[in-house]
Amino acid sequence: MTALQVKPAAAPDAAQTLPTGPDPQVGKDLRARWADYRSAHPRAFTRDAAAALGVSEAELLSTGCGADIESGTGVERLAGDMAVLLLRIPSLGEVKTITRNETAVIERKGRYERVEISGRMGQVVGEEIDLRLFLDHWATCFAVREEGPRGIRRSLQFFDRQGDSIHKVYLEDPDRVPAYDALCAAYRSDDQRPGFQPSPPPPHPEEQPDGEIDTAGLREAWDALTDVHGFFGLLRRFGVTRTQALRLGGPERARPVSPTILTRALTSAAADALPIMIFVGSRGAIQIHTGPIARVETLGAWLNILDPRFNLHVRTERLAQAWVVRKPTEDGPVTSLELFDAAGETVAYLFGKRKPGQPESTAWRDLLAAAEPTP
């Protein structure tokens, strides 16, 4: 049975409510350009088409709003209370969820189980679908019905104010089509004009000079951690970016390694059936896989996990930094592999699977201990 939980919170504010105001200036020209692009590239993803056309994915997708969907395909803009909409997703049964950033994509089949919302934060907790949600960034949602090789594909696609994808939910159970249609009808916006006006990207946090950081205090606070989640507070307390903290932490706490460690770590974990945790996030969501992996393959520019219910795709040439990081906890040290792009943005985190009260897997720790240092 699906469990739903809403923690006590203040009344929803604008950050939790889907806006309805598209940009009325976005006209038929973009829709026509997209049609031409699809004719030349019939297998291209919407995200790739948007990049090629010089617009955001939400801008491109929104050109489908207002078209007749009686044929069963089309795009609808949804509006309303974001938190309540999320609480309706368990009614869809089996789904496939996708969360991505510029370098990594994580996909998982399963069910939304326990959904919890508290103010501007939320989470979905389950054996397969495991999410952390940052609702301040959730700006709009589209219900998308598109023709696929196995019939109509139905999805809910969430975007931030910049028009970048936050999270996508694809219906997998054909028996839940009525539930999907009911959800879309309940949240369908009265304004179905095509168009989406993206906001400028948020400024990238500037690093303070290393010499202005209390490095000794940072290391002392690091060594005093009792939970890995306390690391985020440590970064705010000392005013450092994550990569700067890793750089200043010293080799006994964080050591740079070659980004090629990702391929070896995944291949070794698969060969040994070693359960691991993989975190991949967008601006507004983090999706987590926990468990063993099996099929690891490199296809073109992508390193992939291609398991029946879990996929990971990473553009390895975009990995600029990799760090093996050690943090103390009440249950002993915990070791992570942390990956970043050239701008210092987080691509993914990997941990050995463990539960609170249990020590870290020695097999995972030994795997990372053998990582090659950065050339």
C-alpha cells in the first residue's frame, strides 16, 4: 500500500505553486523550426533539439501548448499547488523517473511510495524511487503525450525558472491511464498559450581566496562531524564551495584522483555485486539509486549502467575533477567518490551502501583506496 505523508507546513507560497503566465511573444516560428529539426533528426531528444535551436527545453516543449489533443498526443501546461500535485503521483502506479544535470542522467523504474513535503523541501522515500526535492526551484510542469515506438508515452515534466529539466515522471502502467488523465484534468491551466519566458541563470557562487579561509577551523570542524549530512552546514559556516573545501581539507580528508576512477569503480562494483549508492541531481531534485549494479558499458561518449530497472548515463569527457572524500560519523568513517565538471558543479556522488548504525563496507573503501591520483 502506498503511504502518503504531508508534514505540517505553512501555506504554499509562490515557490511551491506552478505559474500560469507564458511568454505570449513565443510564436509559431519556433514550432516550425522544431518541426524542421525533427524532420532532419527524427530520433533527437527534446533537450538536444532545444540546445541546437538555442532555446531552453521548456521553451521548446511549450510550443505544443494550445494544440488539439483529441488525437491523444500533445502538451498541456499544468498549474496549482506543487506539493499537492506531487502527492497525487503515487496514483500513477509504476513509473519511470528521470533526473539529470549537464553531465549525468539517472533513470529508475518503480513507484512513488512515501511522499513527504515540509515547506519548501520534500522527499520521496521508497525501495526504488528515492528523491530529495528542493521546491524553491520548481517553476512549471507540462503534461506530455507523445507518440512512441510502443504507442503513446505519457509523462509529467517539471522545469525550473531557467527552463531546464528538474525531474520527469513517465507512466509505465497502461492500467493507470485514467489516473494520469484525472491528474492532468485536475491541474490543467486555463492558460494554454504557447510560450515560456526563462529567467537568467542564478549567479555562480564566487570562491573566496584560499588565504581568507580559516583552514585550521575548517579541518577541525570536519574532524568533529558525526553525520555526513553535516558537511553542507560546514560549507556554509566557513563560506567555501564544495571543491574548495575538498582542496583545503588535506589528503587525509580528501584526495584528488583521476576521473577515470568512475569507470573502474562501476565495473568493479558490478563484477563483485557490491551494493552502492549513486546520487545525481538537477537544480531542484536529487535522485538516489541504492543497491547492486550489473551491466556497465561504454557507448560512444557515454559511460552507462544498463540494468532492467535502473540506468545511469555519464558523459565522461565532461568530468573535470574527482575526489575520494573521507568524513567521520558516529558509525565510523564514510568514504565517497565525488565528481565535478569544469565549472565546479556537482555531477554525482557515490557511496558504499550502508544503513545508520552500520559501518562502511570495507570492500567499497578498499576499491577507492586503490584509485589513481590526479596526474
